[in-house]
Amino acid sequence: MVASSNGPLWLGLAVCTVVLSLWLGTGRPQTGQGSFNDFSSGTSSSLLLTGEEASSCRIDRRTAFEQSVGPVALSHSPVEHPDIPKLASANASAWEQWEFDGTSDDADSGIMINLTRDPSYHFFGQGNLRVEVFLMVNGRSVLQELDFVDESVVATCSGYIAGVWSAFGRQYRFDVLADMSKATVRWTTKRSKGVLTIVSTTPTHLAHGPSWPSHESSVRLSESLSSAQPIPGGRMSVEHHDVSGEATFSGGGGHTRLWATEGWFNFAGGFNQIRAVAGPYALSYWQHEPRGHASANRTIYSAQLYRDGMLVMSTDQGDAAAAVGVDHVLFAAHFSGHVTGSGAPGVAGRVIVFVSPQRNMAWRFNIAHKRRQFDMTLGYRKGLSGFAASVVGGEDGQNAEHGSAFVEHTDFPLEFKQWQIWAVYAVHTLGTWWKRLQGA
């Protein structure tokens, strides 16, 4: 634990880090050795919206430093398309994100891409538009990008929704078909280019209630946070090119939407997010601990289980519901393994059990961390960690199915001063540079 009196020291380190990042290229276009132009044959095609898209689609455009004063309107409609923008404008606290992830069948490779409109880190001086890319291939971290861009455009078109986050030399684009049967994310930077493709095998689902669209559903996980799963589970593939060559892998994956009225530290003590595919099963699990004005005594759950593309069970109830005999989910940590992270020291995996007392049925899935995709310490034995994991499970009494999962866990400290965020940013950025220098 670092005493608060060391804040100026850490702040000085962070300031130096940001200055170096602008020079060396973290979050800015890179040139010279290892640049994209060194291995790309010709100029890659633009990922920006075409003229036809710009003229025939409904356009929502934001710039990096755009910010209004006062509260903004957020959509909580359970029937509008989950991928259209949910914030009417940008202020100093509200945010939204489009997240895409995938894990190879052998759990040795994985990807997570997050495109956000988020003012939480505006004091870095790089704006409110952020892209995070974490790519691991065969147990090796290939790409860890925290990129602040200049512009974000989301186009709602007749057959699809497209989003482009761009700056000089870097473009990131997602395309989701209107029926959400398929999502594609492409990126082109000076260091790499790639594509993630996800083909859905499950119906779209919101935070609570029946499958989308339904007026009986709800996107609201809590007073502050809303969620939707345009693709709760599906088959995915990744192609990636950089100076070291080409990499490909395939497995299970999905696509999540989150939007909120305020920053994480104000309403959540941490969260667990898991997406798993095992044989005919796909599952999506969310849990967070409320903080602040939220109900501090009630853990928030949203869990769905599918078999052969059909919804088997959806619940927002945890172990407390076992006494009243309604569908619920049980969630526990296990410690029999060596792949752990800062978010939950010693935890090497999870057990998720979907329980339906009225049907006298249960489905149990044992999830074991195999590879650590990313890890950021937040101090005080707190942090954020992501894993590629193996999965074994299914219906109790039946043959076990095998597969893989993406696991993300965070545990936030009670207080997180601005200088501490600077310090985390500095340490993470310096670590990223070191890995690049070492060829990791």
C-alpha cells in the first residue's frame, strides 16, 4: 500500500509517462522500426464510413473533447436495438461501451476489444474516446493497446449498425447486423491490423427478463448501470497481422453493451463477467457489488444459460433465492491452480451452478484459469484481471461437456484518488513498453 504522501512522486512519474507516450507512440501513431508500413503490402483499405453510409444512415458523431454541462438523457428502452447509442450527449460522468471478446477452444488464445465513450479518464488530457485491445496468441501477449482517438461515429443503417473510432494512423470499426446474427470488428494501426468475427448461436438478451425484444425485459442492472447482450454466445474467429507474421485462432465469443450514469467507483465495488461455451451450452454471467446510493446489501446478478441456441434459464437471483424455491445461480471461487491475478489474489477459477428448483434440475460448470490475458493492480490487494479459461460441465447427472471461457474480475478499492489512477496508467504503460522492447 502506497501512502497518500507519495502522491506527488507518482504524479511526476505519470506525467513523464504521458510525455513519453506521446513521443514513443502509446496511443499515438508510430513510425520507424516495427511500423505497420514495414510489413503491409500497399495501403490498407479505410475502415471509415463510406459516403453512402454517411448519407443514408442515421449518424451519431462525437469528438474527443466534446462535453456538455449537467445530466444527459440515457435510453432504457427494452425494445430498441441494443447497439444504437444510448447517451443523448456527453457530460463529465455518463459513459457507454461496446465490448467484443473471444477465447480459443483450447483456451491458449483470446481477445477482448472495448470501444468506449467515457470521460472517466479525461484528466489524462487525451479526451473521452478510448479503445482497449487485449490480444493473446498461444499464451503470448501480442497486443495490449490503450488508445485515445479523436473521433467516434456510430451509424444506424437499414441492415446493420457500424461504429468507427479513429485518429491519424489508427482506425477501429465494428459492424453488427441488424438481427445481431453476426458482428465483425476490424482494426488498422501502425503496428498491427486484424479482424474479429463473431457468429451468434444464441438469441439477444437484456439484463433481465425474456429474450429481446420484449416489453417485459429490462436493461437496468441497477440505478446507475444498464446492460444488454446483443450476442450472449457464438462462434468466433480472429486473424491478426503484425511485424512478426500472421496469427489465427477460433473458438467461442460474444458481444456485450454497457452504459451508465456515473463512473464505476461510484456505484460498484467490483464485478465478475464470464462468457463460456462448452459443447451445446453457452452461458453469460454478470455479478457486481453495489456501492454508494445503490442497495449495498444486495449483489446484482444477470445470468443466462443456453443449450443448442435455446434459452434454458435466465435469472437475476443468487444464493439467497434458494430458500424460496425460484430459479437462481450459485457462484463460488476455487483455489486449485496457479493462474491468478490482482483482482482476486489466489483465485484460480470459478464454479457456476444454474439451479431450477421447480424443474428439479441443475447445470454445473467448473471454470479453471489457463492463461492470464491482462492484469492491472489498483493497490490495496485490489485490481482488474482477465483470463482465458477451460470449462467442464453441463446438466447434473449427464455427460460433461468441455469448452473455453473468457473471465474478467475486478475488485475496486473504496477510495481511488486521481493521482493513483495516474500511477496505474504509468505503471501499465511502462510495462507495455518493456514488453515491446523485449519482443514479448
